[in-house]
Amino acid sequence: MSLLTGQFLVNGTVPGNVTVNGTVPGSMYTALMSNNIIQDPYYRRNDAAYKWISRDDWTYSRHFRGIL
């Protein structure tokens, strides 16, 4: 298993500094959907309602243990 796959924290700055659990591979959309922040972005006009997601900077972070 790669160290770059699995559980990460996904951080955004708007609205109100969103922080959710996410997985890699994945995206901020799948992380927000799995944490019930948004619904399906492809449903009806949700793409227009969720423009704030594409306007934000998203950071995936994770702590790694040292390998001896």
C-alpha cells in the first residue's frame, strides 16, 4: 500500500474554514459529499450552487510515521 493513498484531512477556507475527512484517490467533491456537506454536484442546478468549491484552495494533509 502506498503512503499517498488512504485517509486524509481535506481543508478549505470558504465558507467558514471547512475541514472534512477525505480519501486519496478522490476529490474535494467526493470528500464533501461523503461528509454530507453537499449533494450530488451533477444533479439539476447543484453545479451552480457549488461554485464556491471551485473558487477555494483545498489542502489534503496527513501525518506520516517515520520508518526505521
